[in-house]
Amino acid sequence: MRSEISGLNEFQKSDDEAPEDSEPEDSEDVGPFISIPGTRDLGLGKPLALAFARECLPDEFDEIDYIFGGRGAYRNFEALLQRKRALTLV
């Protein structure tokens, strides 16, 4: 089961199948929940992508900076990485 509470993703292992978007009844109680930081909390946004570009793809930095100025940035960034053969899929 997954719910969004105050910007954090919280997960609970459960044997029953509850809807993914339902919030636990006792969300204030710590119980069996663990808080997992969101993408923004981990600093995985535009600054990290630009740091990667600056270090690993310096010739493409301006294009990557432009990509992150618009909509669909991660989709377009991934497409660029695939074109440049700089993306390893696992």
C-alpha cells in the first residue's frame, strides 16, 4: 500500500490488497510505516542532471540545459542520452 503524506512517500507491507491511493487510518501512528524521501528531497532534479552533463557530456551541456527549461525534460533528456549512447539500461 502506498500513500503520500506531507511530501513523503510512505509504504506499508500488507497481506491484504488495499487500493494504492488509500491513506492509512492511523497515519499519525508510526506503526509499521517507513518514510521514504521523495525525488526533490534527495536532490535528484535538474541540478543533478546538469552536474552529470557538465562532467560526462560537456559538449551537450547547453542542449541539456535548454531541455530542462521546458516540459518533458526527463523524457527529452533520456532520448538525448540514448542518441549519444550514454545511457545504460539495466
